[in-house]
Amino acid sequence: MERRNFLRVAVVGTAAAAFGGANWQVAFAAGAQPGPSPYGPLQPVNSSGLMLPANFTSRVIARTGQKVAGTGYTWHPAPDGGACFADGTGWIYVSNSEVSSTGGVGAVKFNAQGTITGAYRTLSNTNVNCAGGATPWQTWLSCEEVDRGYVYETDPWGVKAAIRRPAMGRFKHEACAADPVRKVVYLTEDVPDGCLYRFKPTTWGDLSAGTLEVMTGGTGTSGSVGWARVPDPDGSPTATRNQVSNAKRFNGGEGCYYADGTCWFTTKGDGRVWAYNATNSTISLTYDDSEVTGTPPLTGVDNVTRSSGGDLFVAEDGGNMEICIITRDGVVAPFLRIPNQSSSEITGPAFSPDGSRLYFSSQRGTSGSTSGGITYEVSGPFRR
């Protein structure tokens, strides 16, 4: 066995433990590889312009520059990272706007039947709001993907004013994910020599003060890692990623999602999905497109979310414009495809609180420009 393949087997074995359960351990013994989707093959393009498995339906809920149906809110340009929040018997989907100077966050509100009942802004006039993450106390963290960018804490209901959180570090933010067990927030950094961070608030639930740490641990793709305090979270004159000598590097950090003791995060520069096991402080690879047998079904890895049934859903920036599933059984397969939008990227995948609907956007739609964004909803028999 070649050394790289041997390392791959060792890595995915560790990833199996990170996911938990016997299925993951068996499936990853040979690595997450292409296979048939549990939902079956994609069907022809539907009326929404999507290719979906049988028994799934979709609708367009918003288009950039147009008012959201039944509301006075004009949907923002370049919709990006998003999340859903329970709202009584309904829910709210929030969405970033990844444009310079006039970015921010918009929201769409739904009732129990999925009817849109409102849409509004929750953050305005910030800079290249890319991804972010939800908190356990029901706020949305919107991250600026610019040098020395900020994290903004926003209210999905649009009642409370958004608050800038400089203690969480100033760097080229991408996404974040809250870990309520260890009371930290993980953060990715979208540069080729970026890092993975975690922020430890002084008081859990209050992000105004705390300690920013960076992952340490050499160049390997598996094994034990550590954390070290970033001396100057402000990142000037020395960038946060360059303040700790043994900071671990990741090639273009993108999506980030925490569940059940694991923080999954993606790196687009090398086509990988990583798993950080927070219980034993180890990392491993869940997916590596260079280690796939045959043609990789998942490339341009970007935003990531997880269904209530434990499957990962990974959006592509480029590739075939697909959201791919990495199943509990270690199968990588397309779940949906957006044809004829090759100049766009898929952003903001998030499940409704009951797990029956998936929201996401094509950031630039058919036009290929930030003014062409389209936000979709897919409903159907998701595994739960």
C-alpha cells in the first residue's frame, strides 16, 4: 500500500470515531467514497430549475432585487451563509449578503405551514458578509470575509440592534460554530495559510469579552492537536494567524458546523472536509477529493450543514453546482444540482427546525452577477 493511501485509511478511521456509531466506523475503514445516494438518482430539471431526487419538491422563495412575496423587503444581493431559527410554530431563515460596504443580513419568516409571513433586514452596511453561525441563545453571527474583518452578532427577529464583536478576532472570517459543551465558538479563516480558531467567552452567552485561541499541531491530517492563545486578536500589525509559531495551517477555510462533539469544517483550497473531535482534541479527514476512486462527486467544498439524521450536506462553489451528501454509511453522492448556473456558487444550506426543509442560495444565479441571487427551499423525506 502506498504511504499516502495508508495514511488515508488511518485518517478516515479516526473520522469514523468522530462521527460516532458503528456505521461510520465500518464505512470509513476504506474512506468516504462515491456511491448511490440513499435518496436515489437526480431527476430531470423541475420548474424551479433544480434537479432533485424523486419525492422532493422545491420553490424559489426570494430573488435579489425583487420583493419577497407578500412583504416589502427587497432581497439582498449575493446571498451567502444562512441558518434557521425556530419561531413558535414557524421558523426564520437568515441570509448574509456578500457585497462590499452595503452587505449585511436579511431574513425571511415562515408560519407553521411554510407560508412566508415577513422579510426584513437585521444588519446593514457591513463588508462582504460571507458565512457565519447560529448560537444556542438564538442569535446569528455574521462574518466579514475581508482582512481584519469583524464578527457581528445579529437578532434573527430584527428587534435588537446588531453588535460588533471584536473580541472574536479581526481576520478574514468565513464561518463559525458554537460548541455548548465546551462553551466555545469555532471560527474558520479563508486564506491559503489560514487557521482554525476558537473563542472562549468570559461568560457563556456574552461574546463581548473572552479569549481567542488558535489550533496548533504541525502539518499532519490526523492526530492530536492543541490550542494556544492569540496575543492580539485585533490582528494589527501582525495578522492573527502569524502570532503563534506552531499554529496549524488550513488551505482556505470555509464552512463550519458543530454537532455531537464534532466540529466539521471545510477547506476549499484542497477539497477537504475535516472533523475536529472536541472530546479528545484530535483532527481527521472526513473527505478528501484527491483520495476518491474515480471522479470526485464533490469538489469546490464550501458551506456545510448536517441533517437531524446525521448526514452532512456540503455545498459546492463551482464543481457541478451541487449539494452533495456524505452519508452515515460513508457514501458521497449528489443530493441536488443547479444546472445552467456555472458562474455561481451554492451558499447558505440550512435545515428548518423540524428537518423537513432545506434552504440555500445560488449566489449569482443565471446572470453570474451579485444582482442575480436566487434563494430556494427544498421539501421532502429527509432522513431523520
